[in-house]
Amino acid sequence: MVVLERLPITVTPMGGEVTVSNVRFGEHGVAMTVASEGGAAIAIEGVAEMQVGPGEQQIRVQQAQGENG
């Protein structure tokens, strides 16, 4: 399991190992590269939960803009 310190993100392998790289976090969302042997479950606290398949995946999650954004 990978827990990204200072970011509310958890990446849990679904089989084998998982590597997270190229993490970019800004005011409107987060982007990262996730490489895994058997897929992974990704949880971004209060924003999203998703599963990705095996191999290298580019993940991008943007926060919804509020009425004032």
C-alpha cells in the first residue's frame, strides 16, 4: 500500500506491487502515474474512489468548481 504523505490519497495494490510517480497536486486537482502488476484501488479522501487495471496508468482527478469558482 502507498500512502502519500501530506496528501489525502491511498493507493492499494490488488495483486503484486504498485508504484506511484509524477505526482502533481494543485488547487484544482491531482495527477499521477500508477504502475501496478495486478491493478490498484485509489482513494482520494472526500473526492473520489476508483480502480485501475494492471500496467501503467495516467490518473487525473479534478475537483468540481463551486458556484464561486
